[in-house]
Amino acid sequence: MKNIQYLALLRGINVGGKNIIKMADLKASFESMGFSDVTTYIQSGNVMFTSAEKDKLKLARQIEKNLSKTFNYASLVVVVSYQELQKIVKSAPQGFGGEPDNYRYDVVFLKDPLTPAEVMEQVSLKEGVDQAYAGEIAFYFSRLTSRAVQSRLNKIASLPIYKSMTIRNWNTTTKLLALMEKENL
């Protein structure tokens, strides 16, 4: 059976001095769970790995249980396959990521069963500053850099749905895809 390439996006590690986890320790933890081809990217908890397991929810539960126990924190992980990450990047709204000098771009990755449409219903936007798009499997958010302090993106943290998402900027998202594509050559 062929292994599937996955990306685990950890939420809330190495942010503001909390839940500090060294990437070497994180990699070792994933390897101890039996995953192969484990690599990490930057300190914010991006782990690429392969597994024969096809059930992403089962994978996420396994990873969360192991990380919570190993690193003594309440782990939340969003798992996406290589194919899903390709789709997320290719399905971004037209022009998304195209004006990095004027806008900040973020991709909001969602934990099942939360959907982009549900997020869209609950997020408020600051007119003239924020733009949001509900994709098929991710939520896209951009804000005008010159008025970023007025953005309502930070208000998302006060919503109950915040516990079922993790956010990566567009540069990190596209870099993760490039790294995974390199493994698929």
C-alpha cells in the first residue's frame, strides 16, 4: 500500500513563549508514532510526513493524543493531504497573494467538521480593510497592510470556532506546498 503525503498544522505552539517545542523533538515524536519522511518547516508547527493511513480524522486524533501527552499541552492539529494543499493553493481567489506590498494574506485551515461557509457566517469584516473568501476546504483572509490595526482578523480569536482552526500566512502556505511537491517528484 502506497503511503500518502500529509501536512500536520499544529495550533498554538511556539507563540508568545507558550507551548515551546523544539522542531527536532517534534520530528522525533512524529517518527515515534510510526510516520516516515518526517520534516518540519519553521517553528510554528508545520510537519510534513507520510503514512499509509487514509483516515485524516484518525491521524489527527492520534497526533493530538501523542503530542498532548509528550509535550504536556492541549494539542490541536489540522491534517491536510498533499492533494488538498494543492487544491487550497490553486483555488485561492483570483489575485490572492498578488500584492504583498499592500496586503497581508492568510489561509485559515479548518478542523473537520467546521466548514469555510460556517466561518464566513461568523467572521465580521472591516470595510475597506478586510476581505474574506470561503473556499471549498479553506478560508482565505486578506487585510490592507496600511490599515492592518483596524482589521477584524484578531476578533476571530474570541469566537468559539477559533478552537477548530489554525492560520498560516500565504508565503508559508505556498512554501509548504513547494516543499511537498519536491518530495513528489
